[in-house]
Amino acid sequence: MTDLPLVITPESAADSQAIEKLNDRAFGPGRFARTAYRLRERVLPDLALSFVARVGTFLVGSNRLTPVLCGGTQGLLLGPLAVDPAFRSRGIGEALVERSLAAAREAGHKLVILVGDEPYYARMGFRRVPVGRLSLPGPVDLQRLLYCELFPGAFEGVSGAVRSP
């Protein structure tokens, strides 16, 4: 069997339905109750900063960045990052995140936050938000609230509630 190359491209509006199906496979219906989903309810992801991965014509991964406010500071919320279960542990998720972070940095954004697994995201420059600096609109394990400075010092002085812009 021929190995098909992985192709990462910016997300387009035409990808929406395939991404929803991927998120269903990766996370199930319970994902809508999560705090991070509540932040994304009324805000569309920035398609210039959101990417999909394909093997052939099959969409195998997706990562989105959505605008948020962290206190009074503009930021981006990473996720959902989803990789089809059959394609996990091949570096697809990390490649998608790196592509999104590079695009955000190029566009002049300074800060990205997420709720996720610190050992995984630390490889891409994320660190745990110090307790008490940020709050989210719903229950969240604060040990999983992470940030990434796209430019040095971008997180200095950032505090308050994370909310939709």
C-alpha cells in the first residue's frame, strides 16, 4: 500500500461538516458541556489561523483558534484540537498546533490559551496559568488552564475573566 502524504491547509467554510463529524468521533456529544465550548458558542474560529490535516481526501485532523478576551487583553483560545482516532500518535496534532501558532504569530497575535494536558502542550511552548490569574465561565480544572506567549512578555499583567469578545 502506498503511503499518502499528510497535507495541512487552512480551514475553509466547506470543511465545517467534516470537522463536526471528526469532533464527534474524537470527543463524543459530551464535549458541548465543557467550559471551552461555552466560550466558543457565539464566536466563529479565525479561519486564517485554523487548519485541517488530510490524508488523501480524508480529513484526519483539525485545530481552531478562536478570539477571546483574557481580562482586558485580546487572546486566542486553541481548540478543539482533534485527530481521527485511527491517525493518533503520528504527530498530526502537534503539526496542526504548530501551524496555528505560527500563523497567529505572523498575524501579530500575542497570546494563546487552552484547557488541556500540560505534558502534551508543553512541548509546543504552553505553560500552566498561575492560579488566580484567569477565570473561565464554568467549571474547569485550573491545573489544565495553559497559556503560550507568542512574543516574550505577552502574559505579563494579564488577569481576569476569560470571555468572548
